[in-house]
Amino acid sequence: MYFFHTDEDRKQMLAAIGVESVDALIASQVPAPVRMQRMLELGPPLTELQLEQRARELAKKNVSLDSHLCFMGAGAYDHFIPAVVDAIASRGEYYTSYTPYQAEVSQGNLQVMFEYETLITQLTGLDVSNASLYDGGSAAVEGVLMALGVSPARRRVVTTEGVHPEYRQTLDTYVAGIEAEVVTVDLDPQGTSSACLEAIDETTACVLIQHPNFFGCLEDVEKISAAAHRAGALVIQVFDPISLGMLKRPGDLGADIAVAEGQSLGNRLAFGGPYLGIMACRQDLVRRLPGRIAGQTTDRRGNRCWVLTLQTREQHIRREKATSNICSNQTLLALRATIYLSLLGPEGLRETATHCWQKTEYARRSIARCERFELLHSGPTFKEFAIRDRAGDVAGLFEHAVKQGILPGVPLGPFWPEHDDCLLVAVTESRTRAEIDRWTQTLAEAPVSGALSHA
Amino acid sequence: MRNKQHTQLLFELSRPGRRAHRLGAVDVPSADPATALPANALATSLPPLPELAEGDVVRHFTNLSTLNMSVDTHFYPLGSCTMKYNPKRNERLASLPAMADVHPLQPGETIQGMLEILCELQSLLAEISGLPGVSLQPAAGAHGELTALMVAAAYFRSRGEDRPVVLTADSAHGTNPASAAMAGLETKTVKSDSRGLVDLQDLRRQLDEKTAVFMLTNPNTLGLFDSQIEEITAAVHSAGGLVYLDGANMNAILGITRPGDFGADLMHYNPHKTFSGPHGGGGPGAGPICVRDFLAPFLPSPIVVKRGSQYVLDHDRPQSIGRVRSFFGNVGVLLRAYFYIRSHGGEGLRRVSEDAVLSANYLRSRVKHILDVPHGDSCMHEFVASAARLKKEKGLTAMDLAKRLLDYGFHAPTVYFPLIVPEAVMAEPTETESKETLDAFAEALFRITDESSETVHQAPHSTAISRPDDVRAARQPIVRWSEPS
């Protein structure tokens, strides 16, 4: 516990206030009928040592990447995090500060925000970026809300099965209370969203597309953008930041708004959060951007400096007319992404993307040679691909792999009942050839347990 | 002492050919992207990111960090933000590989320790709030507000009631009306009375069969506990509406009173405030919500439940509003909250609030000789003073005071909020500051009012920059670096 006041302090403080006790102070504020008559039951307080013991005992009950090889992805990836990221981000000057309301004593954070925004525009090929949103899912939804705001007469949102299912579930939740219709198109056998071209019409506000998509497959964003723009709709692309070391940028493909999960950029998996919602857009949409934005200006002495700007978009000024309700955001994760991208540079990004792609190709070719498995989609992929277990025993497969020290992929059954015999497999730069071989062999040799196979 | 070379922008420090991170050769047989991938997908050039050496990166960000004030370095009495000490032990424990290197889609059997903590945290938050239904999913306080309003809307839909209106107090955080708008609800504002409390008559006048929720901050943003709380909640309930508690100020009432006991039906916590998760320069936070049992079926999915000896993620909740984000939640922040609560226990948490209240009242008793405190004779964990008289008499504004305090080595209080107090100065000292620090702060404030107006108007004098031109930043926005032409 972290208290300061000694009994003597309390005595002096109460005397200065002119009350007898803290209880009397509280009684002057909180009416008696609603005051608690007992202590909260939260267990006994733990000392630092006891807390450490409790945490370590619980930690032992988790399988983690410390002990297991990770082939799981689906929007959260085991990318390598250089030591510099942790060393800098664990400085108290960063992580124990808050929103830079006082620019004079927040130039560190503000300059990092400005650098982050610039890096995201360089990465996406779009004009402006905000300083962060919560995560990839809520960023995708904020993108859709922006588009609906641009054209109030257009209420149709076209999306596809290739967009992360949890992002689409989040979208469904958000649109339940507002007037909008979400149309979701199926994937073709290649694993791409070619059918979304037919779904775009004159009432469409936007197309929400993911490329590379949830299954790792490459969408033809250029073609979809062209069709959307002809119909007067905006294009929101969910992208993978790492892929941009090999693939064209969202801005170059015609996306108007680009959103991403920024966990890949130097942030730990942490069972789902905190993560980093990335959002960039075209210049003409800047006043509709949600969230904080740092901008450049000069101080009274003429020095270049940075401040929070365009705040008339935000809730503390505009209240119910704000572009979003977001207040606290993910600055610390954006700092980590900024450090990460500074360390990588263009060549490091290319190398990371290339490692991911080459290793994924190798894993894909290797597993496709095993009789038990087939590829779910025939089209090209980036760092992820789905396989079908002809024996239909994904649960048994997973259990077996975990025993061998491997998290073999993400079972797709919870998202698509018809794919309950499939695993989504991600291979990052962190995996070695020997580890990939071990993964292939483990899956190939897994016993088929329990129920009858589909084959 | 200041290193101006390395605090240039990353893009200005960049030199073609510098590198930090390297992976080396790929160790698998190579495929050819040009034949394996469609030509129109492949980039023809790389994103123009800066090129830096590792030493550049470390020196750049280390020097930049020294331009920030933070809780680790300074007293940070930013009202409404609860800038308390962030325990180092929580940082270490939340960073254990078996906590921080866990994939979000790992099956329940492989994360029993994690689920046990999260399940226990749900119970702890329920006990502290007096509201039994808990969702840990929302990513921030504002996100919790939105989620809770969606829960309320789903509840009314399930009863076939058309209640499109949310009432918010005029002293409320801006997130309240913004969240209501995002949930597709209409906002109306309830006035404060001359005491700074909810104007009960105005509330009663506006409550009707269209009212879904009254959003209340209690203690409110003036740091006052609303003494009419029982009448307020009874009035809302008798109109068929629900009471939402904005939990931003929970640091004032831990173990003293519970939202569920004073009539709130839904609430959010800000664990990055109340339970010491660090503020991260603006985030991450988290925004867990607690609700009454009849609202629990509508909470987002999944929630953690214990079945026999196993902890599981329960997705099978047919009335749930669904997801409000991807994956489980801001787990790193939630773990820190868990460690914080377990470090204190019930008695410890009550002392947190008692000391926070004591410190705020002590500081108030010292400041009131310098600035007017227009509302109340005492306060809870924070108070709002006004520089209006100082402005009239000496031409010094709340902003001037805030800026000059920086020279004295103090972060400024929140200024110009809440909107109902002119020249508002909102100070929240928290329980993790000493009497000496509070004395020094009051002393500085006193000395500032004695200084020449010119000195104060031009403050701060000791910081890297002073009085940036906000108007220019907004009128001619430069929100990214561009290559000089």
C-alpha cells in the first residue's frame, strides 16, 4: 500500500480543515442511509512478496509463448519485439503521464504522437492519421461510422466474410442502435470477396474490406475501390501493418480510410489487450476523424512545438455532436509502435514481411503434402492460411499439439460452424525452419481421437 | 543540458542506409513472390519510413521522455484523472511472460490462471460496486459508458419500451452526451442547482416515459457527493428509467458507499484511475461495467464463469448485445487493477478513499484562502476552485495559474472544467501524496498570486517551450511531417 499520512499528519490536516475526523468529513458529504456499514469483502491484503507468490502460482496455470511455439494469429501475432521497445516504453516519464493537456510539460508525448501520425501516413499512403484508437475492431467500426456521417442519405454498409469476424460482430453491436444496414458477402473458393462488387449500390455508404483478409487471402482492393467510388461509396480497408513491407499500401489501392490492429508493431499479445487501433484517412475527411490528433505549431518564442489540435471534433468540446466519444486512448501502445517502426525502417519492414511470407509459404507447402490436410482456399496468401483436417478432429489435434509444446493455429469452428474442421495458421518471422518442420510433423502424426472422421 | 540534436524529428535524423533491426537470411527454401503473388498486389517501392541506427532511436526517445511531467517525477493534481502512484510491482507482474505472452484465442484449458484472475476480478468489482453483473470488455471509461447505454437500450427493447432519451448533468464529462449520441440516443441536459448538485426540480420536469437513462457522476465533477442521491434515483426509477453512474470518481467512495446501494443500476470503472493502472500518456485505460442482475443477460459476450473446478469463457448468452471490441478486453490494465485491489483488501481500499478525501479537503482548506471555492463547505476526493475573482482583480486567469505552476515543478490542475464554474481550477491530489507536497503546492499558488502579472502571463519560463499557438495549429493544421520542398 502506498500511503503517506502518518497519525501526526492526519491530526494536523484535520485541525487545518477544522473537523474532528475523516469520518466526520465523509458524514458531511455522504448521507447516512447510503453509507456502508461493513467492510468490503475483498480478501486479506497481500504484501508485495505474497502478491508475487499469488501471481506466479496463477501464471503456472497458463500456457504461454514462453513455453509453446505459436502458430496462432487471427488478428494477433507473435512478432518479435526488439529490446529497445520495452526499455523505452517502461520509462515512467512516458507511462505515468497522461493526455497532454499542458503542452509545455508534454512535448515528449506530443512529439511522439506527431511522429506516430507521420509514420502511419507513410505506412498507409494516406494523408492523415489520428493518435490511436482502442483496437483493430473498434477502429473498423469508427471507420464505418465516419463513412455513414459523410453521406447521411446512404445507409448501406457492404462488408465480407473476409473481414475479421470479431470486427463484424463489433460492427453489428454498434449499428443495432442506429439506422444502418450491414450486408455481408460470402467468399469465393479462392478465399476472396469478388462478390462484393455486385453488392455495392447507390445507397452504399462504404465498403469495409480486409486485405490480406482474415484467412490470409489477398483481395483485389483496387477493383473494389474503383467500383465503390463509381457508386459514390467510400472504401475502408483493414490492413496488416507488417504486410506493407511487401504489399501495396491502402492509399495506393484506393482506400479512403485505412484501419488496422497495431498489436503487430511492438505490442505484446497479453490475452487480447491493450492493443492499438490504427486509423488513417484522406485529407478531406480529417474533420471527421475520431480521437486525439497532435499538430505542429510555434510557441510564443517562435520555437517549433506540438499541441493537441482540431479539438472541436472531440467530446470535451462538442459533447453530443463530437465525431466520437473516445477520450483516453492507447498512447503507450502507439509509443511502442513508433519505436518499433523507427527500429525497423523501410528495410527492416521489408525483411520482416519477407520472412513472414516465405515461412508461411514453406509451412503451407509442407502441410499440403500431408494426406490428412488440405488447404481451405486455393488463392495466394500473405502470412496466414487455413487448413482443413480431413479427419475432422481439430480439438484432438489442438490438444495433441499443446502437449508437444505447440499452439498449432486458431480453430475456426467458433466463428464458422461449417469450418469446425479447420485451423487458421499464422507463421511470423519468429518461427525457424526447424520449428515449422516440428509443427508439420506434429500435425501429421497426431492421432485421430474420439468421433468418426468426416473422410 | 538539453539535447536538441537528438530531439529533432525522427524524419530529420534519418540517413539513407542506417539500420537498427535486422533478421538475416530466411532459413526456409525461398519462393518467388513475383510468381506466387498477383502483380497488382505487390508494392513497387517501400514505405518511406525513417532510417536510423539503434543508438539514434534510444537517445531520441530517452531525451523526449525528459520533456514530460509524469506521476513518477512530479505532483500531478489533474482533477478528474486520479493521477495516483502506479505501483512498480504491478508492472512487473503484468509483464510476466505467462501473463503478457498469451494469445487471445487460446482455448480455456490453456489459460486457467488468466481466467481465474479475470473471474475473481469480476467478483471484486461486483463487491465494490454492489452491482452483481460484470463485463470486463470495454476498453476505456467512455467505451464503458457506451456499452452500458447499449445494454440499457437492449433491455428496454426486450420489454417493448420506446425510451430514446438520455439525461445528462450539465456538469458531466463530455463523454456522457457523446456516448449517448453514439448509442443512437437523444441527449437532454439537466441543470445543476446553486449548490452544484442535481437540480431535482429540473430532473423531475424532464423525466417521463421516454427517459431511458439518467447519467450521473457521484461524487460529481465538483467533488461533491449529491446529498439528494436517494431522491434522485427514486425519481428516475419511478419514471421507469435507469440510473447510470459515471465511475470516474470512484476513488472517493471505495468502501464508503456503493453505487448499487445508492440506486445506480449501471456503472463503469476507470481502473487506470481508481485502481492505479498507469495512464500511459493518454491510455490505455479500461472500462469494465457493472449492472444489476436483471441487466446482466444483456452484457457483452464473453464473460468468465466457473463451472465445477474449471474457468470458462461463456459465449452462449442469447440476450447479449454482442461484442464491443475484438478479443477479451484491455487485459494488461485489468491485471494491474486486480493486483492493486488484492494488495489493499477491503480495509486498504477504504483507507485509499479516506486519505484521498482527507488530502483533498486539506488542500482545499489551504487553497480557499487564495481562490474562491464556490460550491460546498467540504469535498470528497477533489474540489473545484475559481480564478474568476483573481481575473477581475489582477487579470490572472485559470490558464495563467496553470502555466505558472509548471515553473514551480507542479503539473497543473484541470482547468476550465467543469463548464459550470467560471475560470475553473479542479484539483485532485490523490492519497499518494504527502502533506509536505500539498503544502508546497498551496505555497506555490499563493506566491503566484503575489507575482507581477507579466511574469505570470508569460509563464511558463522554465520549460522547453511556452504558450504554444493553439489557434494557428487548428487554423493551419500540420498533422504530419513532410519532406521540405
